[in-house]
Amino acid sequence: MKFGVFFELSVAKPWNPRSEYEVYHNALQQIEAADRLGFDQAWAVEHHFLEEYSHCSAPEVFLAAAAARTSRIRLGHGVMMVLPPFNHPLRCAERAAALDIISNGRLEFGTGRSATWTELGGFRCDPDLTKEMWDEALRAIPKMWTQETFSWESKHFSVPPRNVIPKPVQKPHPPLWVAVSSPETAIQAAERGIGCLGVSVGTPAEYEQRVKDYRRVIKQCEPAGDFVNEQVNGVTFLYVDETDDEARFWGTKLVYTFANFAAHLVGISSIYPTPAYKTPGLLFAVRREAEQQAVTPAGTPERAPGGGGVIREGMAIGTPQTVIKNLKMWEEIGVDRMVFLINSGEQVPHDRVLRSLQLFAEQVMPALDRGAPAARPRAKGRGPRRAEPAMP
Amino acid sequence: MPDFGRLSADRLPHTTPVAAPLYPPPPWSLPGAEILKVTFEIDKDVCLNWLPPSLGRTSPAYAHVIIARYPESPVGPFSLATQYLGCRSRMFVRAYTVQAVTDNEAALSALRETWGFPCKLGRVELSRKGGAVEAGVERGGRRLVAVSFSDGAPIDAESVRFDPVLNLRLVPAVQEGKPPALVELAQIGPAYTIREALRGKAAVTYPEPSEGDPWHLLQPLYPIAAVFVVADTELPYARFVQPY
């Protein structure tokens, strides 16, 4: 199992002129630390207009800065909006290739289509069409990276013959991923032979069937790119401390803040009737649990700050021993990588975040097998389906 | 020793008059309802001006206008037009009721007293022709709101969502200088079994604004969604109440 860090760049109110600056620069320091400590990847989202929840609307800039400060850690778009109303697929390919060059071939290319009305409405993007827009872009971008003369004609965009430059350093191209928050999208990832980048915080039990389905379907995939990237990323929260009580205190602040920010987004499924979006929104289970536990038997809500029991099974919150135990659950269900949200709205002080990363690296990483992918069943007679892109 | 009355508190019905209550208690079964729901973005400051302090706005701020006709109910047929602010109660999606008009006197009392809908009596129209629906509200001789729904096309009923409603239950003080006897938010979560669902385009206008019935304060800035459904629904007891 490998480990990564995941950045939304959440900025809590009240804002001051330095709020965003501090979040960005703290995050860059945390990526430097993660690189030094042996984490494998750092991912940054692309979101627009999502006040407090995510101020990371130009991840290619953030990741380029991270690339310049690090030497080993892989850098991921988690994810880039590849819909033409947001980013023309040509620009997606160009920017990603440039980042792959700048980072010496360390790019992981996650793709997505947004799940909020805030964003889709802001770009006047029809929610019914995002899946097919994403699919077109996903199939076109690897060709832009690998063909000297690229041309394209499809429903949502077209390109006359052009050489899309620069080309990425990784050959044939960087690994492809898609943001997965529903069982349907996990299947679609598998059908296209791309990585399953979990973006909804769930429990190992909730992920288990999704992982099984992904592994089953990817055996018969028609790859969207030039190779199959058979990998499953799980995502959860990370805070490690000397005692479970201390860890739960800060971990609760982290999870509750993130869930509260997420709750104030306008998810497509909550407001726009469409079969294209079926999931009940980010962190739904966390919010439901918080709601249930925050209601007293008398039926009136508890209004204590910090919320109710938002720490769920499998979260990497606790002492190193607790976190090892929890991560074993993820290993057991066949997740290849765990990626961690390590702060939200700077509710955990920056020095504590750095200390948590250090404790994780020193005491948790050695206890987990980081050399091999998680165990998974394979069809008889088939060789490995995962291919790592190569550096020239 | 005087003779005291025999009507002890435990013998009181759910509402008055005690000899023959005006309406039955929840739950109310409301089969065959026709419901038009239109959602649109609104100005965030207008939203904040009308939300209770325990509720939060979203980004962007949005509102719903819902106009429904209930052909069967425990108090006979009635229609109900409501205007809601989309909001969050802690981490949950809710709709806070700002305006309501009904056309049935018994429904008016029940909706106000039991569920806390801020109902007034008026005229509520809803007429459907295929995939088009015209609806509106009149009160005091003014057409307060008009909704025009067009190009309705069938959509998966499971994708249609009605958020739990938060109603302000405010019982006025009966003594001079005292605060209201009750101020609370009641969460009402009607159950819906949707028989037919159409998604289309809609326009919401406020043809004759009225200071006494200020529906026009929630001006649409940008349309989000419009649905028309036929559903069997039930108006239950509140799931819980929360402080204002």
C-alpha cells in the first residue's frame, strides 16, 4: 500500500487578505515535508467558486510550485475538470504535459466532471452532458500526448489536425484516473482501464464492493489511454498524535470542518433532477452520522461545538497503533493507495499537521507493506494488467 | 368546595374547538397531488436577511417556489403555494418556508397551527396541459406570483428530490410586553411516492408585488431546475424541532 496527501485548499471564514496566502503556503510546506518523509503522492483538486471548501481553482499552478520544491513525490491532478466549458481538452493536455516536464515525469492525471451546481452553473455547463463530455476528453487527451498530428471530431469539441505540444516526459503518457464517488463511476473507470481515484470519504466496508467490481470489470476493459492503470485510491482523513484522545480532538475538528464546508455546497443531486448524478453529495455518510449523533434523546439538537461522532471506521485518526489497525482494513479490501486529507480550513495548526505527517512516516509506514500492490484476484492465464509509464 | 369542570387535560383533543376539532391530527394522506417545483438562484444578501440565525445559506443562494394541488385530504381538496429559501441546518439540506398561501380555511388553520406553515388565505391556480403547466397565486386582488412551466419531458422519478421543510412555529404572546409564547423551527419531511415526473423550463414572475405579501423579494437571478410531478404524499408529524 502506498500513501499520499490530498489538498482542497480550504479557507475558513472570516477571511482576511492573508487567509488564502497562508493556506497555499502551508500546503506547499506540507508537500515538501511529505516528499521528504516518504509519502508517494500529493494530489490537488480543481474547484471553482466553492467558498471555504476549496480555493484551489488553478491546481496546475499550485502543483508546478510543488514540483519545484520537491524531487521524488508524484504530483496528481485530483482532478482536472476536462469538460470543454471549464477547460478545453487541448489546454488540459498542454498544461498537464508541461507539468509532467517540469516535475521530471511525476504527474498523475486525474480527470473529473464536477458534482456541484455552483460550478456547473457558473460555467453554464449542462449537468446532463457532463459524463459524455468527460468521456470524449478522456479518450482524446492521451492521443494529443502521443500523436504527432492530432485531430478530433465529436459532439462536444473538435480539433483540426495539429501537433499538440509539449509532449509529456512519461511514455507513453502519465497514468490516467477518474474521480469516483459512486459505484457506477468505479465501473466506468474499470471499463476504460483507468485508475479509480476515490474522492468520497467512506468506510472500508462501503468501498469493498466498489473495489471488487472495479477489479472484475477492468479485466475486460478497452483502455482509454495507451495502457491500463489498474489502481484503486481510497481517501480518508489523517491525524496522528501521541494519544487517541488528543488525536480524536484534532481529528474531529478536521472532519467536522471539512464536512461542514461540504454541506454548504450545492450538489447537483440535491437540486437538479438528472440521472447523470446519483450520489447524495460529498461526505453524506459523515453528515448523516453527525446528524444522528448530534440529536439528543429528547429530540433537540445538541449544539456543542465540534459536532458529534464524525470519526468513522477506517479513518487514519489516532495513535500510530490505532492508525495501523485502521489502515489494515483498507489493505484487506484491496485498495492500492490511501490518500489523506490532512487539514481543513487550517483548523489543525500547521505545526501539528507536520508533526502528524512525521509520526505517520516514522511509525505507521514501516508497519505496512509498501512494496507490493494490495492482494487481488486475477483471471487465470492473464498477466499483470498494470503498466507503469516509463521515463525516456 | 366548588364543582370543578370535568374536562381534564388528558381528555383534550389535538386542537380546538374541543367539542369538534377543526381538523384531524397528522398524518394527513394526500393522494394524487399535482406539484410544480421551480428552483432558481437568488441574491445572497436577500437570502441572509430572511433566514433564521440557526440556518446557513449556500453558495449560490437559491429559492424554490412550489405550487401544489391536493385533490383529496382530511379537510377536502385544497391547494398550497409556498416559497422557500434553500439553506443548510448544520450539515443538512433544508428548505425554510418564507411565504405560503392556501385556498381552504380548515387547511389554513391546520397548516399554521400544526405544521407552522406561514399560511394566508388566497387563490391558488394550477393547470396542466400535457408538458405545460400554468400556476399562480392571487391575494387581495393582486397576482402575487405566476409560474409558467413548458417543454416538460419525463424524467426518472428517483432523481426528483423534495427537501425536508423547516417551518417557523411562532405562537404570539397573549400578554402585553411578553415575548412570543413559542418560537421554534419544526422540521417537516413529507413522504412522496412519485407516479409521474416531468422536467422542463420555467419562468417565475411576480406580476403585482405587494408589501403585505412580499413574494417578490426573492427575485430569480438565474434558473436552476423545474419539475412537475404527480405523487401520493403524506404530511406527517414533525421529525423534530430545533431552536430558532
